[in-house]
Amino acid sequence: MSNPLTLVAGGAGFIGSHLVLRLLDQDHEVICLDNLQTSRPSNLSLLQGRPGFRFVEADIVNPLPTAVTGEAGRLTRIYNLACAASPPQYQADPEHTMLTNVVGTNHLLRLAEKSGARLLLTSTSEVYGDPEVHPQQEDYRGAVNCTGPRACYDEGKRAAEALAFDYARMGRAEVRVARIFNTYGPHMNPDDGRVVSNLICQALSDEDITLYGDGSQTRSFCYVSDMVDALTALMESDGDGLAPVNVGNPVELTVAELAERVVAMTGTRNRIVYRPLPQDDPRRRRPDITRARALLGWEPRVGLAEGLEKTCAWFARELAREPESLAAE
């Protein structure tokens, strides 16, 4: 009897590559579907050659290739992680970001309907916008600027959730929806514009450490292995799947406090400079994970000190690589 076949869209990305590795370790066969728009080739090289792994380069905005649709009879699980997730990346091509979330998600939902596979959509804490309720519970409807520069991602994810739940309500597909809060760890792009990668790479290089606003805005940071634990648990969870689930670490700290920890951990003497806060940047963000605890028996296990130490060590190795190797990426 063959092993379970799982499709991971966005499987060469930051979280996606960790998820694929976990599934392969659990003897799944995995098709990794990725357009490599924001993925690092080094992430893909970690996966290629592993037994049960197949890579298909394609964009879910377009009709899915036969290398994927031809396996509909064997697919049992579909994870949708396919979308640029940091503001500089998703704002670089806002049309593509919106279409990835809406058209691309619909393509994968139709595949789930055809194959009978369960689909997990990775949504985002961005659906809460700049929240007026704190911490954020799943029944909070958010404060999103639907015409601002972040709307391509925020509203795209909200539309993707609506599609997923409509398919589920109509009995067309079995779905799960995870609302992911800030996640960090190895396999991140050094230049992806996220606060953890920015601070660590600047601290490890001869660069000023950049804080936006006065650094008082808060975030809650989840280490990537905890995130993969949550996603796999949610995918296999019982129930009708008709409710989103917050996934993140509820420990909240200011961005300035995060910078202080990175400075202390790396021993950098680089100066801290302040830049204007981007439009619609959330002032506070912290997940209420009551639902995840009750439904999945899940909560983060990796503390910030341990996670930052592992992430700093990984970035130090990456930044020490040959310049030609980094330039190739």
C-alpha cells in the first residue's frame, strides 16, 4: 500500500519547507508546488533527493499543471501556503498577491473537491488589520483598510477564507483554516523585510539596526517548529472545520524589546535608527489561542530566547556563505 500523498503549495518557502520536511519524515509522499517567486533555492535543495519528494514549478494563479491534477485520485491532503507573506514582497506585485489568494485558492479548492482531499488554508493575523480588540480572538472581525497598500494581502486572505468556508458549507470540500501570527526561524529570506530577519541580519552585518515608528508597537513571535506542529495538528483535527483557528505565540513584546534581545544575543555595537512607521502597520498584535488549545491540545513550546538563538546561529551561517552563492539566490 502506497504512502499518503500530500500537496504543499508554497512548499519551498519559509514555513512550507519546514512543513514538507516534517511530512517526509513521517513517510508521506509530497508534491511541492511553488513558483519560486519568494522561495530560496537553498530551501528547495534541502528537499530534493528525499524519498517521496517531487517538485513542480508552477503558479497557482494559472490552471494547475497535469503533474498535480493527474494525481487527484491519490491526493488525501492539500496545504495552501502559496503567497508572499511579508509587506515588501506582497506589495511589490499587489495584483499577483490578490490573485494568488483568490484565484489560486479557488484552483486548489476545486482540486480538493475533485480528489476528496482535505485542504488547509494558511490565512493570517493580517485579517484583523490594525486591531481595536486585544488580544485577537477568532470572532473579531477586524479593522482593515480595504483600499490601503496592505489590502492586496489582507483582503486577499479574507476572500480566501470566505471561499474556503463556502466550499465547506456547500459540502464541496473539507477545509481547515489557520490564521498564522508572526513566525520566525531558519529558512527565512535575509532580505524579506520581516522584523526578525531584519534585526538579526542588520545586527550580524555592518548595518544600522532599523526600527519603525518609536518601537512601541507589539508583536508575538512563534518559532517555526511550533507552527508546523500546529498546522499538522489542525489538518488532522476532528470537527467540521467551519471556524478559523489562531496559531501563534501569545507572549507579547514590543519591537524595541525584540531589538534589545537581538543586540544582546549578537553582541553588536551597531547603532539603532528610527524610520517612519509604514501606513496601516498594526500597533498591537497578540493571538488568543484558546481555540487552538481546546481543539488541538496545542501551544508553543519553544521560548523566544531559544528560538532567537537558533535563528541567529542559522543566519550567521547563511551570511558567512560565499558571496557568489548568496548572489545566485
